[in-house]
Amino acid sequence: MFKSVRWRVFKKNKRAIFAAATLLLFYALAGFSFLNTWSNYHLLPDPNDVRIGEKFYLVEAVKEQGKESKLDEFPNLQKALSNPNKKILIEDKSEIRKLEQSLRKAGISDAEPLNLYSNVYYIAAYRISVISSENQPPSLEHPFGTDDLGRDVLSRVVYAARISLSVGFVAVAIALCIGIAIGSVSGYYGGMVDQVAMRIVDIWMSIPGMVLLIAMVAVFGPGLFKVMVLIGILSWAGTARIVRGQFLSLREQVFVEAAKAAGASDARIIFRHVLPNAMAPIIVDATLFLAGAILLEAGLSFLGLGVQPPTASWGNMLTDGQKYLNTAWWIAVFPGIAIFLTVLSFNFIGDGLRDALDPRLRGVR
């Protein structure tokens, strides 16, 4: 009965329902990107794929190796090398095999099939068609357009959802474990234990969060797993304060005194009796903190300290699109919209859960 009352209160909050539907969509996209990665049937292009069509042969930095004089039998190749600002397309399979053999004879067999950071030329067999896959505006083929390397922005936004949402959940789990442990011990025992724990919390919260996080990333290095752990370690103090406040009020309740009289241990009282009754504000705090963790990850990736390219995250996509805002706005706008909707949705869900779980607020809205 009590659960049904909570659900009815939550359903009355239209913003929370809309936010829940939005987040379900994002998580569905994140799950779809995972299946799309491991499946043999790819409905979305690879988010790191700079190729435009099918069966392209890529030759990297041929001109830099000084081998172009040995490839005179390919006039189209010479024409491509004479104008490196143009990209030339090849589609003929026999010409591809012939070109591969010639490249091996010329000593260029170590050319990688795909290199995101080198000058890449597309070689045409019979006709030269100058193609420009970079910074294409939204279209039917690319609904969110392409970025400066010709990669599909929609694919990268979908794949980045998995990264950003994973960072949020892992960071929240770490922060909850640390915060609940410290806050419960501090609130239950009180006295000197409470004083020492709260002074540590005060010192920790007095340090600017982003500055401390940047310093920690500079020491331990960037990376997805490191960012998850560091955000979680950084953000436990607020949870500890909330848990401590709940324990200070609940430890004087009759059911706690009854458990003590029955001979229950402190650990059993904390985790079996007090903590379950303190979970409502903790759940609300965790929901709101998810939004903050996603923003922190996006900020770190924007600064180049979070998830590293070519792995897509919403933060480093904003960095990639920053210099193209005047000419290719879609590179930064679509990941920015994804961040905005995700953070706003978590905040709305937090408000809805607060109304549903707190009896004092049920009749306010």
C-alpha cells in the first residue's frame, strides 16, 4: 500500500515522468551501442570510422616516404599527391589489388589501413571524384552530420552515451560506499568519532572540487576507469553529511532501543535497522549526484583530462566541435544537447523521488 502511494505521487510529477522516459531512451541507446559493437550486423557506422563508402583503400603519408616516383604507373595517385588537399576515391577491386602489389614493391607495405592522425589519401582508379566527407551538415545519410574527420556524429553521440552514463553510475557507487560508511559510523556513535569525521568532511568540502579533480588526474593520468574512481573518491563528503544527519535522528528511535535491548550488535543495528530507514534521502542525493558526475566527466574530457580520443565521450566531442562552432555547429550542439537533457532529467527525477519519498512534501505540489 505504501509503495503504491509513492508511485502515485511520483506519477503526478509530469516532469519526472518525462525525465524518466528520456533517460530510458538514453540507456536504450547505450545498450544498443554495446550490441552494435559486438554484433555482426551494424545498424550504425563505427564512431571512429573516417571512411565514406565501401571498399576504400587508404594510403598514408606516401609522399612523406619519398616513394611516389616509383608509382608512376598510377597517374591518379600522382595527381592526388600533387594536390594533397583533395581526397581521391577508389572503388575498383582489381585496381586495389594492383595498387597493393605496387605499394609492396615500392617498400610501403607497412602502410596502415586506417590512421586517424596521418594525412590520408583516397586513390581513384578510373575517375577522380573529389569528395568532402568532413563537416557535412545534417542529412538523411548523416542525421547529425559529420565531424572534422568525416565521422558520423549520431554514431558518436550514441556510443558516447555508454561512456558518460557508465562514468556516472560507477562514480556514484563509489561515493555512496564511502559516504555511507563514514556517515553511518559518525552519526551512530557520535562524540569524538563524530567530531573527527565531520572535521575531515569540512576540510574535504572546502577544497574546490574541479581543481582537486584536475590535480588528481594530473598525478594518476587520464583514462576512463581512473576518471570514474577519482570522481567517486572526490564526491563522498556530501553523502556522508546526509547519512550522518539521518543517523543522528534515527538512533534515538524506539526500534533502535529495542534492538539494543535484544542484544543486537552495532553493525546489525546500523545495517539492518537504521540504514534502511535512512535510504530515502540517500536515493534522492544519489540521483542528483549522477547529474553532477556526468558534468564532471564532460568537463574533464573537454579539458583533455578525461576519456581520451578516439574513444567518443560527450565532453571530448564538445572539444572537437569548439573550433567549428561558426562553420559546423552540429559537431558541438548535439553532444551538448545530450548532456543538457541527461543532467536535466536526473534533476527532475531527483525532485520527483523527493516528493514521493518525503511524506512532508506529498501535498505541496
